[in-house]
Amino acid sequence: MKGDIESVVTKSKSNKRAFDVYNVRNDFPILNRLVNGRPLVYLDNAATTQKPKAVIDNLRNYYESDNANIHRGVYFLSEVATEAFETARLKVKEFVNALSASEIIFVKGATEAINLVATSLCRAGHFKDGDEIILTEMEHHANIVPWQLICNNKQMKIKVIPINDNGELELDKLDSLITEKTKMISVVYISNSLGTINPIKEVVKKAHSHNIPVLIDGAQAAPHLKVDVQDLDCDFFVFSGHKIYGPTGIGVLYGKTEFLNMMPPYQGGGDMIREVTFEKTTFEDIPNKFEAGTPNIAGGIGLGAAIDYLNEFDFNDLTEYENELLIYGTEKLSAIEGLKIIGTAKNKASVISFVIEGIHPYDIGTIVDTHGIAIRTGHHCTQPVMRRFKVPATARASFSFYNTKEEIDKLAEGLKKVIKMFKQ
């Protein structure tokens, strides 16, 4: 069966489509929707991406034709579902260039993946009282709170790499933060609230020179950058399926084999055991050891379909187009009087956070919604970033390869109308 699965994965990488945004938009049914009587302008892709018809059809087909539990049944439907689920694991392995499919753990999302690593490493004795963990000032709450829970349990300390006024890491401060007590560095690849792309390879190199493992929060990176965990040399990498055009409720933890083997299970239950008695339980090898109970089978298969969809294109074409949107959007929004962009790093992904003088972000988001424009407002689960820039919240427009410059024009016009309303 394994040979058949690998041939399917290889086949899915051939025959690239020429990228054309207007052709691509036809792949996403929701983009034809009207909101408040106007065509939807969806600019909240950092929160979740829309789903191509190929993914939607794949989910429907599973539930209509192949629905069964996996790994446990010897009957036809169970074997079909198992093969589809494990094929998806291989697709993820290729997507991030892991050494082995056993290094790919299916979880609910990036948040659960980080919690899994923090908890299991703690149970393995990797952390002791007085140890230290290094994070950055731009972390999502999901890459702060799990480590705080561990620190509270072990009387450990969190240290923070600061960011400058452009929203870039002050990486020169990292050396002074590292001590013999540093046991983990966990850092976001791309900031969801600033768009900053961090120099991950440099962070990993510094950490490894002190034998410190590194976890990368790749939730925003996976949709925008070609990920190669072997090239990055990170020890853990996490991302969520719903941010790369797949279903919600499915995510991925990549971990180097040596770490996953030494970590105990995160949860106990069915499908992760080898033998159970009331006196003792032995566990399966990775990845099964970390996948207790019935997984999100449809979600895993849908994630595989999303990767197939992305593999139809040259990823560089998607990245270059999104960068065009970022440049165009930055120029258009910067020209609006009273608007200030928060996060002006030289190396950015297609995210623009901004404030408008005298207008609360919630009001901005509410008013542009009446024109069918969906943007994000709030602290974006990065309250330390908001404190750093002394703002209560921002409005955020985040672009995908299915967005257009015309949609950015509509956003700019909508923002001008917001300003005009408040001046009146």
C-alpha cells in the first residue's frame, strides 16, 4: 500500500497551472457571495483562508462515499479511509520536506501542537525548576500561554526578544538572553499582526550552537512561504490546515524523530497503544503515539486536498503575486491622510495592520463591512504587540493569492468613507 500512496503523492506534484488571479477566483465558490448587497471583498486571510471547490468536494466525497473509522477495520471502507488519511500524511511530509512521514503528527491546529510539545517535553523531564524559555515580543498568544503554563508549574522564567519600531526582531539581543538555563526557544516565523518575516535560520543556528531546541510557529508562514524544515533545521514546526485553504480542526506538528521518540504521549486512549493492562500500558511508535482516539479523518484528507491544490501551481508564482498585493496595498493605504501602518519591516508577508487617527478599529471594521469588505479588527491575539506600539487595537487587511488590486482599491475607498463619516 505504501508504494501506491507514494505514487499518488508524486503524481500530484506534476503539471503546474499558469497562475491567473481571475481564473483562480473561480476555484473559490464563496468569492461569488454578496454581503450587504455588494460583492464580498474578503481580506481576513491571516485569520482563515477560503476553501477551493476541490477541498469542499473532497470533504463531501469522504462523507458520502468513504466514511469509516481508520486503522482498526479490516473491511473495505475502513481500508479506503485509512489509505486516504495516511496519503494525506505523506502529502504533508512532502509539503514541509520532513525526513519521514512518522515525523508528521496530526493535531487540531497549531495551538494544540504547541501545547503538545510544551506538555510532553515537561513530562519527559526536559524542563526543571529555574529553567528559561525564550520567546519574542511578537508572539501569538498560542505561543505564549502554553509556555506560561509550564513555567508556572516548574517555577521557570520566560525571556523575550524585543522588537523595534518597524516591528522587526532585535536579534542582536538574543545572545545576551541565552544562558545555561535556556531550554527552549519558540518563535513565530511570520507575525500575524505585523506581517514581519523573521530570520528563522539565524535563530536556529544561534540556538543550536548552545544545544537549545527550537520550535517554529509556522501558522502564517505555511500559506505564504515554501517551507523546508530540513533546510531550517528547526526541531519542531507547527501550522494549521485552515490557514492553507484546508478545513478547520486539523493541524500539523512536525518534530525531529529524536525528540518525538523521547517525548511521552500527550493524551491517552485508543489507537496509540500497543498493549494495555490495569498495571501498565505500552505505546505505539510515532506518529501513532501522539494521535489518541478517532482523529479528524475528514480534516486530514481535506488538508491533503488543499496541498494538492497548492501543488497545482508554482509556489513562487503565488508568493510573488502576494508580494505585489502587499506593495500595492501599502502604497494605497499609506496615501490616506490620518492612516498609520503598524509594522513596516523590510521583510514582510501580505499583512497590513493600521490605525486611523481618532477612529477606533472596531468602528472601521463595522463600517467597511456595510460595503461587503471583511477585515480584522482587535488585538489579533497579540496583546504584547499592541502594548509595544501603544495602541488598543488595529485594523488588519491580509491578502491571499485570490485577492485583487481592485479589491484593495475598494478597501481604500471604504476607508476614505469612514474618515469622511467621522469628520462630519
